Amino acid sequence: MQLIGNGGPRFDDVREIAVLRGGGLGDLLFAVPALDALAAAYPDARITLLGTPVAPAVLSGRTGAVHAFEELPVVPGVRDGGDGAPSRADFDERTRGRFDLAVQLHGGGRNSNPFLLGLGARHTVGTATEDAEVLERWVRYVYYQHEVLRALEVVSLAGAAPVTLDPRVTVAEQERADARARLGVTDRLVAMHPGATDPRRRWSPDRFAAVVRARLAAGDDVVLVGDASDRAAADAICAAVGDTDRLHDLVGTLPLADLPVVLAAADVMVGDDSGPRHLAVAVGTPTVGVFWFGNVVNAGPVDRGRHRVHMSFVTRCPVCGIDVTQVGWTAERCEHDPSFVDEVTPEAVLADVADLLATATRR
């Protein structure tokens, strides 16, 4: 494939590459195709991912594009908190002057570009908003751009052409079979994640419960995944569905390192615009996603043979009427958190679940 955007030639004599990508699970997965591109363009280089503990939990042993991980210190705008995070002094001692190329895939650069420059790398590439310090090679940060393509445009500045548009996280077939056996699944398994970091992106529990009931009635097993923040939604779903041994509630108990395997074990995954749905794409499981339409621009799946998208076209806050299409750092944000996506119906989601179970081919 050709370089994205303006691109640029590869740098000479690059042996050590640092890639800055903090944030949550979805943020990490958006960067994976760019990591693959860097690994292909610099096959003799060692790539170190600078991120949060999410990165090694999900990627260790599941990608050939990352060779080492460094946990970020707490730095405003780079990492805002985290128990057990290294001190800035310890981080600097391990990383300063170590890298030939440093790649910024972490937002618009107001905070991340100065942090990246502090590594002392010979070469730097990344994004920059109008008010951010620029790097050696940079591209303007514009909010409405698919995050995968944004990251690929950045690494193209270093001469790295795309090798895939989907994130790829490897799960062995035996791992998948073992997970199904542990759950006692003998036929079809539907995974669901009833949550999202932003409450406005969450489909309400009664909608998920309707999908669960229908798939259980069709003879499927259903597994609920998520972290402790999704506990209330999972409880509401379980209460609405009632007692059944084919509904497996793993919310808040499944270690993040095991989430790729459980999602790979599923035949279809239903979720909001959230990290677990993006991870399902990465492990090769077909998905049905419930999205606010603006987020499809930044985070929607690429194809529709394996991944279906249902969009809610809310443009103003249902409570106060503020324009919610103006997003990003400079956008006004009201204090209200109603669901923006509840206009998507369970019937529409169920139709695509049934179609994918009938037609999708696993990779």
C-alpha cells in the first residue's frame, strides 16, 4: 500500500523506536495498525510502546509489532492518574536518549509533543493542533478523522506504509476452544459489552436485555463482559432476563488479559462504541455496534461484511439543546449525560446479529 497523506522517506539508521499512545483500550487498538506499519518499514528496529498497563495486558504475546513496553508516568495531558505509575524521574532515566525515532500517536500534541521531545530522540513525528509545539515531521490534528487513519498518516511521515486497516490481536484456536469449554458453550456464543466510557455512548440496559432474551430464545449462549464500571448495567440486564445457565456474567471479574480470548470465543459481539467492541474486531469476531453518528467518523469499523453499525443521529443534547456535533478540545460540553444512542432499536440490532451468524466467515 502507498503512504497516507504527504508521507515522507524512511529515516536512516533507526534501531530503537518509541511510540507514545496512552489512554484506554480503544485508544490502544486504534494505534495497532500504525505499529504494524512501523514494524514492516523498520524490520530491524526494536519498537517500545509508551502507554498504560492496558497495553501489555492486551498485546503481550499477541502481536509481533511491539517488542517492549514502558509504563507512562503521571503527566497532565499524557497520563492523568494511575496507581503504581513510575515517577517522571525513573521514566526519564530509562528512556531519555535511548530512541532514534519517537512517534506521537497521543492526541493533538499540546501536552504529548513536549513530552515526546523530552525523550531526546534523533527524529520525531506526530500530530499538532494550531497551538501545539510541532515535531520534526508533523500533520495537523483535525478532530473528525478516523483514529486508525490518523495514526497511519503519522507513521507515513516516517515512511511506514499501511499493511492493514484493522487492528490485529492474535488468539490461538486452542485458546478459543478452551474458553468455550470453560463456559460450557456447545453451539453459538454471543458476547455483549453494555458500557462505554462516555455515558452518552451507552445503549440502555433494557435494550441489551431485549437482545439477550431473543438470542437465548434462539438457543444461543450469551456472555457479558466489562469492568467494574459496567456492573450496574450488567445487574439490570441479568434482572430483566432472569435466571438461566446460558447467560454468563463475567463483568468485573474477567482479567483484561483474558478478554481477547473470551471475545475470540464468541461468534458475534454486540456492543457500544467502546474498547471491548474494538478488541472484538481485532481478534476477528464479527460485531454489531451501536454508535452515535459522529463517533462513526472516528471509530467505526471499516467493513460491513463482518461488522455492522447502527447509528443514532442526535445532534443536540436532549436535556438542554446544546449542539453536540462540535466536539474535541475546544467544544462546549454541557453537564448532561443522557444516552445519545437509545433511538437505535433492539429489533435492528437483532436483525444484524442473525444475519452475521448466518453469513459471516471467521478470520
